[in-house]
Amino acid sequence: MAQATPGALLSILRDGQARTRAELVELTGLARSTLTQRLDALLDQRWIVPAGDAVPSRGRPSTAFAFNPRARTVLAADLGVTHAQVAITDLGGAVLAERTADLSIDQGPEPCLAWLFETCIELLAESGNGMADVCGIGVGLPGPVEHDSGRPVNPPLMPGWDGFPVPDWLGSRIDAPVFVDNDVNIMALGEHWAASPDIEHLIFTKVGTGIGCGIISEGRLHRGSRGAAGDIGHIQVSGSEHVPCLCGNLGCLEAVAGGGALAARLREDGLDAAGSRDVVRLVRAGNARAIRLVRQSGRDIGHVLASIVNFFNPAQIVIGGDLAEAGDHLIAGVREVIYGRSLPLATQRLDIRTSSLGDRAGVAGAAVMVIEHVLAPESVDQTVGV
């Protein structure tokens, strides 16, 4: 730490504890004059602020310094198949303003992104911030996203979006870095950040119109070589080989157990069910057919997750998405099969639960994508000219 840059110094202060110059000298090994220069650079950019009252000491009171989560603001968006959530957060992930709306992703990229941009402008004004305060925007999309480019790739539920340059479109309107990922990846990030930071190996499974999972391995999001890791929605379910999927294959888990598939079966029975939220509504109303379908959906998902449990050996499986709001019926089906089909050693301490953040996991994770980039030591060093 004797060569600690301003960015490395900020990383120390991000734990929320205020520290004096003397404490920082002891932690880093920096000369006091060098430390002062680096603190001044962080103060100039508002990354840190003097913390509260002076700390009592012999002679003059010592000033303590703390991380300033309000130094910048973050735009975070979770775009689903039928609805969207947008938030303005600070660098600690605290929500300053937010909005949820019905938004059909099949309108195409430009109408959806135009709505997103306009909503961000409104929320910035509502939170008392301006575009100059924005350090980045994170966006989750309900389909496969090539991580390096941020472009959707053949997304089955997103007609018209294939290859669309989302970062370029938003970046031309917002002078800040744009990060785009699959929606379930950002949900996994959000859940891990806010609810399970000590869990090293976690699987987040989203069950909405589509189905997918985000993988936290050794405390970090695992995307695979191109960003396609975790796309379990298109694993074939045994016995359902005749069921067509929007991806063009037959028998995919999403086509059998996703919220859209369940809603279609309920419509065949004469029930009013346009999508996954209507399935949840019917379950909560005690509709026996809807309850049976959701329970079987959990079993089908459980068969796929059981193989993942044996292969990956996670400590925790978190179930989120619209269908996770259907009481215990979905997760009961998941648990039933995983505990029956997985190896005893793999399930010995396995925790299977619903999301702690609910429908806010996505925007939390979208903000985390930005925060982790902006506050990385090398990024901070660039802002202060190191």
C-alpha cells in the first residue's frame, strides 16, 4: 500500500468508516505529505468529504475523511418484456428517485430507449440533480447480450433488437459510460450486493415471461466468454419435445414453465391471463388451475437447477421474477425436485429462497454495474489526473 494511488485510497474509505490522516498513514505506509496530496485530489473531485465533527486528539483536533456517496449519481434501468423500472441512485446504491411503468419491449429499441431517456431526465429533475452529475448508466435487457459490445444477440422475446447498439444510442444523449447486460445478470448482482455479500457462490433464477439465471462465482458475476452464461431458459425439458419456443427450438424450459407459457394455458381454459402477472393474480385469488401450473413450473425449473447444483455446487439459490410473487407454490416445486435429485453433499447446506429485493433487484444490479466501474481505483485515478 506504500504506492497507494488516490483510487486505492478511496477503496479503503468505501467501507463507510471515517479515518484521520494519521490512521490512513498507518494503513497505507504513505508519507504524510504524499497522503495529503492524494486526499486533496479526492476532495477536489468530491469523492471524499470531511466527516462530521473533528476527532479528539492531543493538540489540535484531527479531521476525519469519509467516502462521499453523493459525489455522483447513477442512472439504472431494468427493462423487462412487459414492464420497466428506472431509478436514480447515489454511489452507495441508495435510490434518490424511481419509476415503474408498463412498457412492451416489442415496441422496438428506439421507442423503448427514448422512453428510458425521457424518464431519466424527469427523475434527475425530481431528485434535484442534473445530467452533469451522472457518472454512468446501467441497463438490463430481457435477452442475451454480448458483454463486450452491449448489443442484444438474437433475443427471442425482443423483436427488432438484434444487434442494436444500445450503448451508442444512449451514449450519444448521455455523456457518460453506458453498461448493458442481461436482466438476470443484473438481478444477481443486485441481490448479491444488497442481501448476500458474504455468499461466494450464488445462483439467481428469474422466472417471469422468460427464464434465466445469473451466476455469482467466488463473489463475482460469471458471464462466460461472450456473456451467454446462465441461459437456462432454452435447456430442453424431457417430455416436452413437441412444445415450440420463440427461439425456434422445441421443448425449452421457458416455453414450458415461463410465465408467458402458463398464461397461454390459462387462456385456453377461458381465464383472463395476458402474462405472468395475471398468473400471479389468479394464484393469489386461489385459482386451483393456476396454483397447479405454478407448482409444476417450479418442478420443471427444479429439474434444470438440480443439474446445476450438482455441477456448480452453489451455497444459495435465489428465485426472483414475477412468478416468485406467487406465494410458496413456485419455490416449493423447485425445492421438491432439487432436494430429491441433487447429491446430498451439494444440498447439505444449500439455501433456496425467494429474492430479498423483489422487483428492485434489477435496478439495484444495474446501479452496481456502474458503481463498480466508476469507483474502481484506475477509474478514480483518471478523474484526478493520475
